[in-house]
Amino acid sequence: MPKILKSVLQFILTLVLGLGIFYWIYNSQNAAYQIYCSQNNILPENCSLISKIAHDFGRVNWFFIFLIFVSFVLSNVFRAFRWQMIFDSMGIKVQFFNSLGSIFTAYFANLGIPRSGELVRAGFISKYEDIPMDKSFGTIVLDRIVDMSSMCLLLLLTVFLQRNVFSSFYDQYLSETSLIQKLIPIAVLLIVAVIVFLTRKVWMQWNIVKKIMEKLQGFWSGIISIKNMKRPWLFLFHTIMVWLFFYLMLFFALKSFPPTANIPPAAGLAIYVFGAMGMIVPTPGGIGSYHYLTMLGLSYYGINEIDAFSFSNIAFFTAQFATNIILGILALIFLPIFNANYKRVETI
């Protein structure tokens, strides 16, 4: 199958999935809003969920919306600095603007084809800094590993701070899964791993495997570059700043909307984690899944489902959508202009 056709089909499937989830949520919230209108003597012609959402967008505090944009930029400024440190540990100097611009294009690409951003990011930095693609992608894998580790630590901290909420979540959604059902995937993976290990002398001789292993050498050098990090505490500081400003994006979104403005910071952290889990689902920008889990998180803090639906749209279309589109387009415009007169620093 041609790559472009495969990409188009992938985009269509993920978009249909995301819009399907969103449509299901909209229908359920519309039905709930009709009940609310009938209970409060609101005439049917005045009971439009779309009008309610538009009204809620109109009453947000736009100063906090601006702070969302600023937090997104600052989070990725620190991510760009951190990425430069990874390249520096490999003896490669990259320009800050190319690092930051490549990150913005990655977010922009993810709005079209989920999970494509890593390849786009590696492609842009490889193009403008003349770095082998395998090494660039290796640094991004390391970047993702650090992010996944950070997310796990953040999740543990949030569960500790909001034990009652996550206990309720577990009882409601996870406790009915049997032990056998949980162990089956682990058992299958162990069996496959044993078979692969016992047959390694055979498949390691295949030409295609040898070619893949050669490519993985550059890829692996990007991952293990962290051991050569000159200032690990600075790397840790950049990582903390990346996640602090990501959290502040959600916190400022809560502050911008009157029904959620009084939610305390620790509760905001839990809602942030719920929304982040929604972003894992491979839909464009997390549409649908982000809305559902953000609403679920808000429900544990007394926010009614109609206001929660409005907030999920406010947060999504400001923090997740508008910022990615604006900065992604700006990066695509200015990266070629910047690099037209940029003389690359040679690899050490």
C-alpha cells in the first residue's frame, strides 16, 4: 500500500474514532441538558446545548486563556533546552530555534495523524541540522522515556494526594476485572519472549534482521546518550519545568471558567491526569477521549456534567487545539526562513 494512501486511511480512521466518541458524548449531554431544561421550566426553543457551550465560551476569563498559551510556549522552551542537552551529550550541537520549531511541528502533525509527531520532529531536526535520522529518532525515544517516567511519578503523586478520588475510580471501573483476565496478556508476552529467545540463533542470521540491527546502532546511541550528560541536575530541572507548565495549562483553564474556578490545585492535578490519560487514545489531538476523561475527573469534584462538557471543550480548543495550530503553522513558516541563513555548527 502506498505510504500516502496509508497515511490518509490512518487519518480517516482516527478521525472517525475521535468524532464518534465526541458525538456519543454530545448526544448524552444533550439529552441531560433537555432534562435540565424541563426541570427548570426552560422553553424547548431556548434549550440548545450548542448555545449553552457558546455562552460558556463567552464568559471565560481571557486573561487565563492567554496564560494557557504562555504556559504551552514555556513548557516547550524547556523541552527544547532538554533536547539540546541530549544532542550535546552525543557531541552534536543544534540551534535552539530548530529544536523548538521541530517540537511545535510535531504537535501540529499529531492533530492530523496521531503519533506521527515523533517522526515529523526527527525529520525536521535531521533536515535542518544535517543529523542522521536514526540518531535523531533515538534522542526522541529517550525524550519519550523520560516523559513516560515523569508521567508515572506524577500519577503516583496524584494518587497519593487524591486517594479518595482514585479509590472511587478503581471501584467503579477496574475492580470487576478478574485476576485471570489480568494475567492472560502477561502470560502471552512471556511465552512469546521465551520463543524469541530460544530461536535467536536462527533469526539473528537473517539479512533483514542484520540491516535492522545496523540501523538500531544509531538509534541506540541516541538513547544511551543520557549517560554522558554533563549537567544531570539541569536536565532534571528542565524536565520538572516541562511538566509544571503542562499542569499550569490545565490549572489556568480551570481558573478561566467560573464553575471550575474554585477547584483547588491538588484537585486540578487529578483532573490533569485524567485528561492526560485521554490523550493516550490515538485520536487527532485526543478529541473525544480527552473530553470524556476530563469530564469524568470533574465529576469527582462536584461539577455537573453539562458544565463539565463545556469546560472540556474550552480546555481542548484552547490548550490542545488552538495553541498547536498557531505555533505549528508559525514554525512551518519561520523554520525555512531561519535556516536559509543559518550556518550549521559542526559535530564535535
